[in-house]
Amino acid sequence: MTLCIAAICTHQRQPAIVLCSDWRSESGDVAGGDVEDKLSWIVNKKLAALKAGTISDADKMATAVRSVFQELQVPITENTILPLLDRAMNRYRCTVIGDYLGATVGIDYVSLIGGMKTPVNEEPVMFPDEFLNKLLNDIERVPVPQCQLIVAGFTENAIPFICVLNEPSDGSSYSRTRFEKNFAAIGSGSPAALISLYRREHTSPDVSLMRAIYNVYEAKLIGEVSPGVGDATGISILLPDGQVWDLTTEGHNYIGKRYDYFGPLKFGRRRPLLKAPFFQFRARFFEPYEPTWGRLEALPITPTPKPPE
């Protein structure tokens, strides 16, 4: 269980995307802690992925999406992004089926349909129809793992987009993709986080970067009402020119003071004094993005310059 949020905003008359997640990782009912970075990359510093659900399954989905973008190497436009993501979800589904066949009968799908080659026979040995039909029926009922991705980035002409992959549409089936123009959230804390973002009326063209960071930060803290959401918070900023910034400790403290002023109050507390203007951009609130070992990179890291004042 987790909480990941992506929100589009405006910075210096250009679009920007705020990426936020907790670091919670759990091993069933045994243990859990803030040790898992939920941010990885589909295309390095261009298309980001935030992961929710079982992380091992989400990593496989991210790998399927990454492999499609690496193999095809087509420009990312408003017309190509949806077919690319649909193709990636088809590949992930094939991966799930392959895992099922390998675990149950020790063969892949090609061998199941086309027959198995043996050292004795040159021609593939076909499986009996009854055995084949049973496995095909079982494959139809193989559930897609309950993990999700938010894929966020920019098209070639700097149009921002946010897409949710593998979102459950009912109790058993899963949709492929859902695009959002303003924000999206996934994970167990997403219902509370989405209510907060709608309450703040987060409309991407009208929201400045610092206000967007606050909106997302507030949504994440409110989403912590879910027991599966961790206390640690990671916030990164994706820009259309390939720059990626992380919020510094000073930046977190700055936003935290705004939350104490604007956020919900616990019983018996008073709001602290806070002078206007409430959301000012400062370069010292940001630092160049630094990947952790857990962030799967599509390309080698290149240094990101310090944001200007």
C-alpha cells in the first residue's frame, strides 16, 4: 500500500509536473518501513513513473513500458503516447501469462501453442487438445496483479500529460490507461488525497509551482489517514527541458509551515502567524535531482543545473 501523486502546474510561463510519493514498503503482515523509492524512469528525465501496489509487480509493469519506448524510438506526441502505452500494457499482460505458465507447467506461451521441441524429435511435439484447452481457459482467468503506475511527462512540443496504468475499473477487471489533465493519485491513500486536490481546485494552468507543491504536499499528508501510507515524503519537479529538481530540506520546512497555517487543525491547536505572500519561489528550495539505487534509469544520468531565482 502506498500513495503517489502527480500534478501539473505552471512555472515561469512553462508547464511543470510535481511528483510526490511516500517511501513505505511492507512485507505482508511481518514488517514495514519507509525504505522504498517509488520514482523510476521510463525515458530518463522525460517520462517518469510512480509505483503503487506490490512493488515487484509494479517494477515488472514499468519494465514493460520502458522496453516498448526503448525499442520503438518514436517521437512522443499527443497521437503516439496512447498507442505506446496500450502496447506496453499488452506486453505486461503477456509477461503475467508467461510467469503463470512457467510456474505451473514450466513452458512459455509459444511452446504451449506451437508445441515443444525435444532432442529426439525434429518436429515440435503438440500437446493434447484437452490439455491445451484447459490451460487456455486458465489463462483467461489469470488476474492482472493489483499494482498501478502513474506515467507523467511531456510530449515533443512540451505538452504535459499524466496517465494512470492498470487502474481497477471494478472488482476483477482492470482498465489499460486513463489520462488526466490536472492531477492523479494512486495507492491506498488516493481517495483522501484526491478529495484534498479537488477541494483546492487544482487547475493546472492557473496554479504556480510553489502553490502546486503545497497542494500535493497537503494531499499527501491528508492521505496518511490510510494505514498503508508512510510518513516520509519525496517531492520532485519535472520540467519540459529535461531538468529535474528535488525539494530540499529547507523547501520541505517552508511547505510544512504553510501546511500548519492552511491545513486541517487538530483539536485544541491554533494556527501560527504567517505573513503574505504565502507561496514564493526560491532557488534554495530546490536541488538537482539525484537518483537512488532503487531508481531504474533508462539512460545515464546527466547533471541538472541549479534552478535560477
